[in-house]
Amino acid sequence: MNTILKYFPDRINKILNQEINDKPLEEIRIRVDKPIILKFNGLEKIIKYNISREEILNILQLICENSIYSYQHQIANGFVTVNGGHRIGIAGSCVLEDGKVININYLNGLNFRISKQIIGCSKNILKYILNVKENSIYNTLIISPPGAGKTTLIRDIIREVSNGIKDLNFVGINVGVVDERGEIAALYKGSPQNDIGIKTDVIENIPKNIGIRMLVRSMSPKVIVADEIGNLDDVEAINYAMCSGCKGIFTAHGSSFEDIYLNPILKNIINSHIIETIIFLDQKEKGKYKEIYLLNKKSLQYEKIDEKNFTLK
């Protein structure tokens, strides 16, 4: 926790230390002239200390190692990733140029999101993703509402597929990760702060459609991974990767097939039968699945799995 608290002035640092006290912290939210709000396992604790704008600017200076200019690109994307993989969201007045955000001025809030990797959380789902016979995976789409743990889950899947799974005689394979918002690997000065396996290559802070093509051309991945697909460019890049011999694991927002079909882009990728496994996560329990559907390649229909009769192929 010291890796986060060091960015706060001494007075605030002492207050936070007393309140956190080894509790499972998820977030620290600070807003100009508002009290500090801590989040523990979904529950919030309001600290009666109003943060000033000057304090927020000082905190940002510390986050950026007293060189805000060096972090301009991350700031323009609305966040900064720090040592340990923790991510600080930024709110304020956006400066636009040619329709793109180039800076955020007049900061009014920061959100410290605490990075916590859950090793092994994909264990109960992996058997529906792995194609052990071919030492590969099935093209997989993971669907969940925001906050259901899909990024945590996909991170652990990457680690397992990259390292290999001895118990299943699955040999690790090359994985290419397009980490558009820096949430999966959490690169800090080029080094992943999360364990994403020994055969994983990451390209960060780049649109998914561009990143997918770059990785396919330059790093020869067997598996491409991207978080939160949803536009036509993404789907075209995925088709390019599939035609190049890659498999893929992707995520998207939603909670049911009805939600998928409301998005014409996702509807198109489902109807094209590129995806072989569809996993719906449980909104109530982070990282737990609610339903899993496998593509029947004869009928071209997605069939809900019967866990009791499922065997690993």
C-alpha cells in the first residue's frame, strides 16, 4: 500500500494509513473541495477531509515524478499507471484538438484504483476455452456488465495460456495482448506490473484494430487478446487475425444474448460463427460465470453447456 500512499502529502498519508489499516482497499477517490472516499469490497467509507485543488495538483506532480509533460499521453487518455500496476483516473476540463483529447486542465478529481491480481481465478473456466488436443484455444468471447471482473479474469487466462498447464499437458503458447487502456498488463515504463505469463507480448495505449494488426505482423502470436471490443474496426481486425491463423479471446459489455444482438457489430461477429465459446459472467459474484455456450459446428447453433456431462477435448 505504500506504493500508493507515497503520492499523498504527509497529513493525508497519515489519515489514510489509519483508515485503511490492512483492509482490502479497492479505490481512493478525491475531488476538489470534497471529502475523501475509500472503497473496501464494494462498501464506501467517507473521510471528513476536504481536498483542495492545490493538493490534487501536488499529488499529480508526484504521480508524474515531477514531469507532467512526460505523462501527457496517458493524461490525455484519462489515466496514469504507476509502479505496482495501480491506475489513477483523472477528471477535469478536456482540451481538444482535431476532435482528440490532447490534455486535461483544471483537474477536479483523481480516482486511485488499486491493482489486485487474483492468481488462479480462471481455473473453473479454462476447460471451456482450451483446445488441449491441438494445444490451442477456442475463439472465446467473455460477456459481462462493467465491474463484474472480466479484466481480472482475462488477465489470469492469459497467464495460464502463456505459461502452460502441466496437469492438462497443455504447453504454453505465444499470446499477443492489445492493452488499449493499460488495464490488463499495467505496463510501467514498459514492464508489466501484472503476471501475464512468459510467452506474452503486450502493445499498449493503441486502438485495438491497429494493435491487433501490428502484433500479427510483428510478433507471430498464436492467440490474440483484446478487452471490450465493439466497433466495426475491431471486428475487421479480428477477422484479419483469424485469417492469419490466430485464435482470439475477447471481452465485451452485456449480460445476455439480447444485449449482444442490440449491438449490430457484436451481432455480426456472433452470426459469422467466428466465436466458438461464449461466457457470460455473473454480475453478483466477480469473476464467476453465469452461463457458457459452445458452438455446435454441425448445426451452427450455440448450445448451453451441461457441466455434469462436459468433458475436456
